[in-house]
Amino acid sequence: MGKVLVLLGSILLVLGLVLMVSGRLHIPVGRLPGDIIYRGRKTTVYFPWVTSILLSLVLTVIVYLIGRFRR
């Protein structure tokens, strides 16, 4: 259980660093074309539709490759 927690923590750390670097390099993570933004008078609703799909595809490929090389 401890190894799993360390692995998940490491993954979150790397993901956070990637997001910080992408923000400084002006890469539009979370603001891709197709993401839904509704701005009303007193509220803003934001749903990163395309970003969610892209993230899902990337994570699927990573998990597939890890599973493929573990054999």
C-alpha cells in the first residue's frame, strides 16, 4: 500500500509541474477550442470538454504502454 501511495504522489507531483510549466509557456491546457464557457451576469460556468477527452486519451495510452511493458 505504501508503494502505491508513493507512486500516486509522484505522478501528481509530475502532473503539477507539467501544468505549471505549460502555464508559463502559454500552452492552453484547459482552454482548448471546444471547451464550454458560459458567462452570465453573476455566474460563470466552465466545462473543459475537449481538455477532458484529450487527457483521457493520453492517460489511456500511458496505462496501455505500462501494461504492455510489464509482461
